[in-house]
Amino acid sequence: MTPFFEDLLDSGAFLPHGQCLSWDGPLVALHAASDVLIALAYFAIPFAIAVFVRRRGDLEASQIRVAALFCAFILACGVSHLVGALTLWVPLYWAEGFVKAGTAAISLVTAFILFSLIPKLLALPSPGALRAANETLRAEVATREHLVFELREARANLEAKVARRTRDLARVMESFETTLKGSSVTVFQQDADLRFTWIHNPRPPLSVEDFIGKTDSEAMSEETAAVTIPFKRAILAAGVGDRVEVCVARSPGEDPLWYDLRTEPLRDDDGVVNGLSSVAVDITDRKEAEVQTRVLMRELTHRSKNLLAVVQGIARQTAVTADNMEAFTVSFGARLQSLGESHDLLVSSDWRGASLPQLLRAQVGHFLSGDDHRLELSGPDLMLTAEVTQQVGLALHELSTNAAKYGALSVSKGRVEISWETRMREDGKGVELELRWWERNGPPVVPPERKGFGHTMVTYLVPRALHGTAELEHAPEGVHWSLVFPLFTRPEGRGEG
């Protein structure tokens, strides 16, 4: 041990501090207990500061250093009191002096730093200011919490509205899908380069893949694109919608498709045209109906001319054989009525022809006075062409009119038998029809002295018009007429007897 430490611990030259207190027990105990308790308190305070600093991880380095200095100062004070309590029994006054000197040094440094911290400490807010700041902060927090609550409510309402609008939009889209699914309407959009960006409900056999990402020239034939491209370019340039009818070719052997194309420009937020929106309606059926209508009109014109020629011939021949105007009016009107009845049958079948049994009943039936048993029909059910229907109807009218005036239909017991049959022609070229008229149980037949227009009709005009032959016999037991002509008909069913 060095002489310094020997002198520091040497207590031989001094008396204990308790000697100064005359070793008064209570007094010594009071000093000793007080110093020890102060030392313990001073030792506890640095420990508490150390725990606080450790738990506050957000302190700055300068604050930690100040805390360490205070801990050292307080520990030094505690050691000085502990050494003071020890000198009551052991006169370690040199050690006590050095401890106090160290404590004094630490105290001076602490005091100096404390004075340097006074401006910063004064800058710290007072408890009242902190309370006011806390109140303001709480008010701001409450306001923000209220705003957050309102924002959440607004968000919930917005989400509900979005969900409702989404459902409404879904229903609209579903209705849109359902409406277009069974329709002949195709809708699509194109960009400024005429590339298809969206298409819905393309007509079979076309599909969405045939169009998306392609231009008109890539997705359509040259003939179709030659019509649609200039049409759409004009709309892009003018910014005004328009419509056009477009013919779209299909596979070889198939009729083309026709579309009524309505196109409108699409604009961006600045109003600049950046694409097209189009609706294409399949009008193929309408176009085919127009073609059919034109064919029917030509056919109607042809048939009307033929009918007028027939009416003109009937009028001319009736006028030649009529004795006076009244007789002409009656005969001509009856013949026109007969022609009209034949036409009624043709109209009911869309001018495809008329059933021979129906034609016979129509021309002869109104002369029977409601007694259908006076007419007997025998033969297959045949469909006559329009031309044959008109000619045969005129002949039947003349025969029925003559029978009602002079023949079997002029008496109550008289009847008419009409039969017909088909057979191969003698030249083997097709089929011919033989139609026979027999009058039964009528008055005795007297051959007419003068051959009128009716006779000419049934023996010459009608056979000639049908490229056939006819025979008319005025037998005593009743009139017999037969007509043979080439048949251009088709069987419609079983005959009737």
C-alpha cells in the first residue's frame, strides 16, 4: 500500500467524532441513523433516475448525460453522509475530506450545468399552459375523431350508393343482354383507326374474336369494307352521325346479309372525336321481302294484264251475242262474278292455285238452291294452277248457267255428275287431265238452234287457252261435256266420290 492510502486510512492521530459527542448514546444514534438514512435515500434516488431513463427510450443524448451527472452528484452526497456516519466511531477524517471534496467538485459542475439549463427550463411550458395545450389537443382530437366518424359514415353511404348503382347497372346490363340476345341488333365501338374495341351480339356465324383488334378491311370482305370505311371516315372527320345500308357477303352459295348501320362519333373529355359507336340491325329479311315484293308486283302486273285481256274478251263476245243492253249487263256481270269466285280461291292460297273440288263447288254450288245432293263429284284432289283455275272456272260457269236455265238444274230432280281422272299422255310426255260433265234427270234436251258465246267458251276458247280439246254433246238424256288438257299440277290428297 502506498503512503497516500496509508495516510488516508490512518486514524491513530485523531479521535472519533463520537468522542466530541461525549459518547452520548442517543445523540450518537441520532447522528448515525440520520446519516445512514440520508445515504440510503441518496442511493435510492439515482436508482430511480436510472430506471426512468432506461424506460424512456425517447430521451436525447444530452438529457441522458444530465441525468447521469445528477445521479453522480446525489451518489456522492450519499457517500459523504455514509462516511460521516462512519467517523462517529472511526476517525477517517482524511477519507471524509476527500469524499466531500469530490462531492463538492461534482456539485459545482452540476450547479454550472444547471445554470446553463435555466433558459431552456424557463422555455418549458408551465403546468397551466400544458393543461391548456392538452385541452386544445383533446378538442382537436375530438374534432378529428368526429371528422373520422363522419368520413366513415360518408364512406359507408358512398359504398352503399356505389353498391346500389352497381346493382342497378347490373340489372340494366342484364336487361340489355336479354333484349339483344334474341334480337337482330349488333352494337360495337371502334377507335380512331377503325379498330374494333368492343362488340356485342354479333350475328352467327360471326363471333367476337372475328372483330376485336381488327379494322374493317381485316374483318370484312373488300366489297363491304369499300362501303363502310369511307362512311366511317366521313363521320370521324365531320363529327356528325349518319346511317347506311351495308351488304355483308357470306360463304359461297349463301345469300348475303344486309345491315342498317347507324354510327355516331365518340368524344373524349375535351370534346375531340376519338372513336365511333355503331348499331347494326339485321335487315336481311326485309331486303328479301323487298325482292319478293318486286317479283310479286311483276307477277301481279302480268296477271292483271292477262285478267284484263280475259275480261275484255268476255265483254266483247258477250256484246256480240247479247240481244240488248239488259241482256249484256246480266250475262257479263254473271261471267265476271264467276271469274271473281275463281280469284277468291286463288287469293286464299296466295295465288299458288286452287283445289279442283273446291273450284267445282264454288262455280256450281250457288245454282243448287242449297241441295248439295244434286251435285256428285268423283276424282282425286288436284291442285290446279292459277291459269287453269281461271279457264276451267269460266267453262264451269257457262255449263252451270245453261243447266240452270234449260238443263238438269232447272228441275228439282235433276243433278249433275262431274268426274275427272289423270293419265299419261299418248306421247308419253307428262300427264293430262280429263274432266267430264254429265247432266242427269233433266228435261229432254233440244239442241240449240243458235250457238252463242257460252258454246264458244266451252268448246273453243277454254280448250285453246289450256292447249287441250273439248267435246260438247246435247244427248236427249242430258248434256255431256268433256275437256282434256295437259296437267301441270301436283296431287294434294285422296279423291272423293
